[in-house]
Amino acid sequence: MAELSFVHHYSAGASPEAPTLLLLHGTGGNEQDLLPLARDLLPGAGVLSPKGKVLERGQPRFFRRLAEGVFDLDDLRFRTKELADFITEAAASYGFDRRRVAAVGFSNGANIAGSLVLLCPGVLERAVLFRAMVPLVPQPMPSLPGTRVLVSNGRHDPLVTEAETERLVGLLHDAGADVALAWQQAGHHLVQDDLSRAREWLASASTKGER
């Protein structure tokens, strides 16, 4: 494992042209949390899984928050740029295709992945956002043609309302992203249907990217 700016796990893809999954854990997770999902979601992909640097009562996160659902936007902007720089460093160090990075984020990880999409256009080719909120509304809004996003949220989530989910989808759509929304009969936890839908969507997005 290279000495880069984040504690992380990396494993190479089946070929130099393979996409790389950027795995972004939720609050209290680490760089190992989402690894069991990676091979199932997109077989043959490389895996880059960083550990969040911010601690909240000893629990790792990717950016600070002021309260539940209230984000420290200055820190979010700083941490988003820091993560984007890490992806560039990792691509140079490990030799994966910088243009074929797909984020898979859960909760806090999904929120910083959404922030990457909005603040750093081109860093992510596509993103799967599990239980995501609107991270911030950038000014000016980015132009995101060609960026694909899947939002998979729970209808019974006590932390992320249906209205918040629709606001996120609308924001990404207005920026020109190709957005798909998958509703799950679930709360804030992941269910099998999340994974099945993400697997199908990632396979479809990979096929589109190879045309």
C-alpha cells in the first residue's frame, strides 16, 4: 500500500482499462467496511477505499457536521478538494485509469461523493449514493453532462426524508447529470435490493462507457 494522504486499501482491477471503485464508508466506518461489496457490485474493477480523516466522538467521518443533517460547509469544501487530490495521487501511484473512477458511498460517504460530483466535475465518471442528502448547493452550479449518478434511498429513513431525496435528484438533474433514483422499502440501513439495483446500474453504466 502506497504512502498517500489517506489511510486506505487498494487492489488492482483485472486489467489496466478496468474501472476503479472508490468506496466511501459511513460515520464510524473505515477503509475495510465496504470491501465485501466491491467484487459483487462490479467484478473485475479495481478498489480504492480511503478512511475518513475527521473524528466525531472517536468515529471516523469524511467531513465535520454541526448537528445531525447540518454540515460544516467550509470543512466539506476543504475535505472534498482533499479527497479529489487523493484520487489523483492514487491514480499516479497505482497506475489506474483516472477517467474511470466510480464512487460507491454510504451515508456520510455518499454525501462527500455527492459533493465530489458537484464541486469537482470530472473527478468521478459515475457515483452510487446510498442514503444520500444534499451535501451543499454550489454557486455557480456545475455543468455535469456525461456524469451518471444512482441515488438509492429508503422510504422509511428517519435521517433522510423523501423530500430531501427528491431535492438531491433535482439538483443533480438541473446540473445536467444522468440521474437514476431507486426507492427501497427500508430505513437508513442497506438492504439486498440496494445492492441488486446498484450492481445492475453499474454494469449498464460500464457498457455505455465502452461504446
